[in-house]
Amino acid sequence: MDIDGGAEHDAVRRQRFPLGSAITIERLAKDPYPLFRDLRAREPVTWAPALSMWLLTRRDDIVAVLADPDLFTTDSAASTIRDVFGRQMLSSDGPDWIRYKRACMKPFRKEALVGDMRSLIREWVAELVAGFDRRDVADLRSELSVPLSLGAVLRVMGLPAGDSRQIHEWYDDFAEALANFTGDAAVRRRGHDSARAFADYVTPYIEGARRVPPRSLLGHLLREDSRTLTDAEVVSNLLIVLFGGVETADSMISTCLYALLTHPEVRSEARETPARLPVIVDEILRWDAPVQSCTRFATRATEIGGVAIGEGETVQCMLGAANRDPDRFRDPQRLDTARENSDEHLSFGAGRHFCLGAVMARMETEAALRAVLEAFPSATLVDPEEARPTGHEFRRPGKLRVRLRA
């Protein structure tokens, strides 16, 4: 090893990793891909003082880390997810992770979703898009991807859609707190306050004071003959399911719509050959990952690519960088729907913590794209720059205002 990661001073690391030392949250949020290209070539394992963590940008390194939960765990007090939501399936490993994942996975299996959710998702999309019929301009994020993703995950969880406005307010606080790598105290406090408010909200369902649909996630978790989680564990796992269900689908839908609206040839292909939508969606996910990173913590001193990583240090696997690694993807900066290996992207993570809601997010995204393409084939962005996806952790358009007709 050429560096003693546990003992060296910050000044030494800054000198050893000049590119990493220049990284800022703002730079990662706006357009990280030129930076990722430089890091892969010169500092594929780098130290980022602004984040106090290691960043990985080579796909092979990232896959190796995500495949080794014994050495690189999600189970750490330093995890922002664990800090805000408590121990749940995304911030635990070992027996607890097995117990949490087994308890929650049944409603998200493909056979369950195809039987229970596919037709509902299509109906909801049709209703949302029909609401634009007499309009000239609509924000396809706030008026389509957000209500669709929130409504779908609430349905699976067993919570009423009528409470979506309040739940979405809490969700916004969660999103800030989970991406709070700089430790802003006010952001952390809002996240904790909203997590407690959600716990208070869901407690009557857990205690039996409010009806729970038996085929829902809550119904499954609370079955007396098969219950394996405590009340607190039910709340924590509901929190991560809620957050992941909204964040993944909302970002996928809005980013895919942005890509189609800024790449006319891809939009034409999607309209003329709708059977290729799954391939097109995979390539957009590769091109601009809605979730940009997976965080792990070293359980003991180790080494990645000749660089020493200290016990307990944070390792950030940059999924967006892995998805544009030229060792895996030809001409990776280009959105190319003819690419044969688009489905090798890591946008849903990899290993045991692969996204639980990936199948449902795909259903929602494909349904939304089909409906918009059919109803508004000539839609254009009001302001392409305003709609450009941003975000250092969760990446998506802030607004997606479109003129619905030419």
C-alpha cells in the first residue's frame, strides 16, 4: 500500500488527491460527468475533503465494493439513512438485514406487482395526463411523476392516497437529510422531526386503530401469524420504502421525459416502436443515473486500487461514474439506444441492497412515457436549462414545464 489511510493528515491527502480536493457539492450537483471522466483517468479512488469520504469512479471497483458487505457495510452510525430513519433494510447487514428484507419484499415481487399494480398504474397515468387536455403548459414533474410515484408507493404500503400532501412534505425533508453529507444541523433536525411525525401518523395503523388492507405491505408486516418486526422496525422500514418508492420512480420518470424531450431521435424511436421502451429506459438510466451513489463503510482497514482505506471510513460508490466507464460502455457520454449492454448500468445499485422497488419504478416510468408520447407527440420544453437534471445524490429535473402542443 502506498498510503496509510488511517494515519495521514488531511493536508497530505489533499496533496495526494488534488482532483478530489477540488470537489464541491455544487460541482457534483450541476454536471458531475466531466469530473468523473478526469477522476477515472487520474484518481479513480480519491479523497474528497468537502464530503469527508472516499469516492470511487471505476465500475469494477464499485461492483467489488457493493458485492462485499462483510468488508464494506451499510451498517454504521455515520449513515445519514440510519441517522434519520433508524435501523432498516438499507442501513443494516447480516441477520437483521435478512429479517427486514424478507418481511418487506413480498408486495414488491414482480408477480405481485403485475397482478395488483400494473393496471392501476396505467389508470392513474391516464387520469393525470387527461387533466392536461385543455392546457397549453404543464409541469410533468409536479403534476405527473410526483403524484404517480407517491400514489403508487402509498397504495403498496397500505396508506390512503388522501394523505399524500402531508406525506410529501415530510418526504422533502427526508430527501434533504439523507443527502446531508456536510452535516448541516438544521437539515438534520428537519429530517428527524419529519421522521417522528411520520411515526406518529402511522402508529394508529400499527396498533390496529385504523384499517390496513390485508394485501398491502403494512398488512403483511402486521400479520399476527408471521410478524417478525417490532413496531419501531416496522416504522423504520416503512420510512425507507416510502422514500425509495417516491425518489426512484419520480427521478426515473422525470429524467426519462427530459431525455426524450431533448433527444428528438430517441423520442421518435419511443413513439414509433413502443416495444423498445424498456431498452430506451435502461439507456437513459445509464446515461444519467437518478440515484448517483451508494454509501458504504469499511469494517476494517483495507485497500482499493492501491489506496489504503481506514477502518470506519466512508466509501462513496459513484453510480453515475460507473455507468459512463469506457472500459464497460463504448462512447459512454453519448445517449445511444442501440447500445447492446445498456442493462449493465448500476442505477439500481448492485448486490444485496439492489433496489427493492426497481420493478415498480419501471412500470410507472414506462406507463408515463407511453401516455405522454401518445397524448402530446409534439410537446417541447419551456426552458431546457431549467429542466436539466441536477443533484449530487438524488438527480432529477427540478421543474419539467412543457408546451403540450406545437
